[in-house]
Amino acid sequence: MDNDVLDPVIVTGFHASRTHKLTPGQKTANRVLAVGRAPVEHGFAHLKNWGILTKLRTDPAHATRLLRALLVLTDFEVSR
């Protein structure tokens, strides 16, 4: 994980086209990214459905802590 705020890194998947097929390694890399991304996307979808983000007016640090706590609770609720 890269925590350098001044030089952030964005990891994206590989794209295939008609002329460029993905190698088995690229397919595996895409699968690994998808496995890590899916729970986060589901968590944000739940938060959007709750409408909590539309009325949130606070310091970004407080909002980050609140969102992390809500995502944990959402994950706990889904896993039960």
C-alpha cells in the first residue's frame, strides 16, 4: 500500500481489445483487484442508499472516521 500523499499511486486493471487478448497473469491481476474492490463498492452503495452522505457537513477527518465506522458496521450487518 502506498501512503505517499504527495505522489499517490492509482492501480487500474488491464483492458482487452479485439486485437489484444489478456494474458493469464493479467486476468489474475484483474481478478485480485475486483476481489478487493467489491466490498468497498458495496459499502458505498449502502451508504448512498441510507442518504447519510447528502447531509454530512463536517471536517474531512471526522467524515473519514465516520465513514470507516459505518463501513465496518455495514460489513458486520451483511455478514450476519
